[in-house]
Amino acid sequence: MSALKLTPETRIVVVGLGYVGLPLAVALAKKFNVIGFDISEQRVAELKDGFDRTEEIEKERLVASTLKVTSSVDDIKDAAVYIVTVPTPVDKKNKPDLTPVRSACEIVGPVIGKNSIVVFESTVYPGVTDEICGPILAEKSGLVCGEDFFLGYSPERINPGDKVHTVDKITKVISGQTPEVVDVLDELYCAVTTGGVFRAANIRVAEAAKVIENAQRDINIGFVNEITMIFQKLGISVYDVLEAAGTKWNFLKFTPGLVGGHCIGVDPYYLAERAKQINHDPRIILSGRAINDGMADFVAERICAQLSGNGKILVLGLTFKENCPDLRNTKAIDLIAGLKVRGFQVDVHDAAADPVEAKKFFNIDLKPDLAQLKDHSYTAVVGVVAHDSYKDIPGSEFERLLEPGGLIADIKAMWQNIEKPQYIRKWQL
Ligand SMILES: NC(=O)c1ccc[n+]([C@@H]2O[C@H](COP(=O)([O-])OP(=O)(O)OC[C@H]3O[C@@H](n4cnc5c(N)ncnc54)[C@H](O)[C@@H]3O)[C@@H](O)[C@H]2O)c1
């Protein structure tokens, strides 16, 4: 491969303009000639109008960006670098669903040129880039992988809704099929991040590094969720225990919770699948998954155990995490189901979710405004997602919403020091 010199004219295509792809494309467009491609015409139309439904890029930045967006394959021919940021979900049996990755390769294959570099950022298990993506790109392009075009892998680490660890600040792990590819990626990513790059030993190492970052978090949360279950039965609050244990210098600070979303609750299954392919039983990884997947029902059972009769419960929070509109794979929905199956009526409010998406995905009519909810109409208010605006709800609002003897159920320890009258009960994990 002749050394590629990056210039402001270098054509870069970002494939998949979601939570990961859009911020990356906008950041790259400050330095290069960037085209963002997405198969969703609706997403492209919204972005052309300056609207990012993921709330990662504000309208002013989007409108001011030189990024061009398209859903037409004709617009993405002959770029020097293609960066693939498409989803990597699991199917109903928790098996990796590589359909979007394969489909992106089928789209990109015919348009790549000689010396194009195709970099994958989607989270996968070790081997996907070399064994699955490379061959599809070669077949669709008629070019030879590693000679005519080249592969790279650079995992994405951003967090939806996290305004601190943004794409322009985090350290990027990079890897490529040849040292020249890694040099290009070094220059490319250093142009957008002040966090610098780390050159992984090879593509599989970079793939493995990403998937274990999230599997490690899942297992640690699984441990805390398991001790939560034990301590609930012992009448001890896990938050009180964690506060005490956290005074030790090397205690790891994880908190209990519902592990949903597109990454932590999904990526361990990718690693587990790879382990199974090579006849290794991934016991710790799958135990963590099983505990975390059972947490929503456990919490529902604990809440209902404290309520007599079949009242109405107000759930605050539907998204998979705080301060972010992302509803994908949210476990709040399992908790709601757990409350309903135990005979309770459930109203749901969310300070960040799009009501149209809540209806479309879950058939839930979100309550638009807490202030409009009837006085004393709930037997319990359950804090499921720690959106900032929920942390500030005063005790008087619970007093207004709850019937006498009602329960504040605080899953995220948002209201630990709330002032409330004696006749309102409070329970936390
Ligand atoms: N969301 C995160 O914060 C995060 C963080 C780190 C890593 N990741 C990983 O990054 C990848 C992308 O995640 P995301 O959250 O941005 O997903 P997303 O669902 O927000 O966005 C993906 C976009 O890709 C588009 N798309 C799907 N198939 C396509 C195709 N064949 N060609 C072109 N576009 C296609 C979709 O229309 C969508 O707009 C996943 O592998 C994920 O695990 C995500």
C-alpha cells in the first residue's frame, strides 16, 4: 500500500449515523471531506433538517457542520477511508446478529476503490473483521483484501448521553491490517481526539479489548446486583453497604441496577458466542448476564412485597439510562411488566424519552407532565432512571402524588435524603 497522505480534501465516508456514527462524522468533518451514509432515509432527512433524535449533536452544530449526509450509495464511491458504525444487536436467543454489519459490507464492497481502508467501529467479537467482513468486501468489490484494499478496527467507547467522555476527548484504540494502515488511522483519529490513540497489537486484539471492556462492567454490576439480592433478604440496604465498603482504597465502585441498552447488556453475548465457537463454556460472563437480566423482576417482586392490594404505581423513567432518550433494550420495561403481572396498574413518565417511540416500541402512553397527575392517586412512586430532573423532586411532590401510607421506591438512590412525612414510606435497594 502506498502511504496515504491525509489532507482536508481526503474523502471519508461514515456508514451508519447513529449514536456513534453521527458524532464521529461531525468531528471528522472539521478536518476532512466527510460524507455520512445511513440506510434510514428518515434519519438522513432529519439530519438534513438539523435534527438529531439521539440528542448527541445540537442543531446549531449540525447545521454549521460541513458534513454531507446521504442514503444514496452513488454518493459514497471512491473514498479513501470508510468507517462502519452500524448496530450489532443480539437476536431473541441472545445470539449475535451480524446482519447490519454484513449488510454494510455488501453496500460498501461495490464502491470501495484500490487502496481504500475500511475501518469497523461496531462492537464485535474477535475475528469478525477478518473472517466475516473482509471476505464480503472482497467478494463484492472483486478486489483482494490486504493487497488492493485494507481492513482496520477501532472500537468506539462513547456513552450515550455522556457529555464528558466525548468523541473528541477519548483515547482511541486503533488497529489495522498493515503498519501503514495503522499510521493512517493514527493520523486520522489524532485529528479529532485530544485523547490520542493506542496502537493495539492487531485487529483481533482491538476487537477483544472493546468487548471485554463492556463484559467487565457487566460482570461487576452482576456482582453488585447479586449482593443486592442477598442483602434485601437480610434487611440491609446495599447502598449503605457500598458506602461503607467504598472507604477502602481498592474497592470497586459499582452500583446495582437494570442493565439494558445497546452495549453492556449485549456485548458480553458476543464474547460468549465466540467462546462457545471454540468449545469454551463462558461461565462467569453468562452468570453475570443471567443475574443482570433477572434484576428487573427481582426489583418488581421486592416493591410489590411491600404493597397490599392492587393499587396504581407511577414509574419514573423508561430509558435504559439516565439523561439520554435511548429506549433500546431498556430493562425498565421488564420492571413494568413485573409490576403489572403482580396485579398493579402502572403509569409511566420519562423526562428524556420520545413519547412517539415509547408508543411505537412498547405501546406505552407516557404521562406528559408530572404536575398534571392527580393528587393522591398512586400507591407507590418508583424511581427507575436517575434523570437529573427526578433527583430534584421535593418531598412535597411525593406527598401530593401518593395516597396516605404510599411508598417511595428508590432504585437508584436518588432520594436518599429526601424530607417526607412519616406516613409516606420509603424503600431503597
Ligand atoms: N451507543 C453507544 O454509545 C455505543 C458506544 C460504543 C460502541 N457502540 C457500538 O457502535 C455500534 C453502533 O451503535 P449505535 O449506538 O451508534 O447504533 P444506532 O442504532 O444508534 O445507529 C446505527 C445507525 O446505522 C444505521 N444502519 C443500520 N444498518 C446499516 C447499514 N447496513 N448501512 C448503513 N447504515 C446502517 C441505522 O439506520 C442507524 O442510524 C454498535 O456496534 C454499538 O455496539 C455503541
